[in-house]
Amino acid sequence: MSPINLALWVVGVILIGIGVSRARGPYQRYQALKAQDANVARYEQWRGGLRENSKTGASVAMAILRRRAQVGAGIAIAGVVVVVAGFAIH
């Protein structure tokens, strides 16, 4: 076990922690907005009204939150790759 391996493991674990913490909040809020949007769609269907497919504030917020969650997940995946690289390097 060399110092390079240890450094890669530490950096990888830090990246995983940062990525998970950055992705958790936006993902939870995105899921809540998605559920609320589905509820509104069911209500509109029950009422017999047609729902427009135009952009709403909620749809823009969902796109922003989805992108933030994707960036956080990407950071966490990079951390996993760094940890695996720490195991692969001899």
C-alpha cells in the first residue's frame, strides 16, 4: 500500500461525499415537484380539462433541479472511479 493509493482513496471518498450531499437535496425536491405535477395532471384529467404542454415555473424548476442532481451524481461517480483507480494502481 503506497501513499498514492491512500491519497486516491481519500480523494475518492471525499468526492463521493461531496457528490452525494450536492445531489440529495435537489433530487428530493425534484421528486416532490414531479409528484405534485402528476397530482395536478390527474386532477385536470378528472375534471375533464385539457392540460397545456407549455412551460411552467414548476417545469423550469424541475429541469434545474434535475440538472443539479445530475451534476452531484457525476461528482459521486468520479469519486467511485478514483477509489477504483486507487485499488488498481500497484
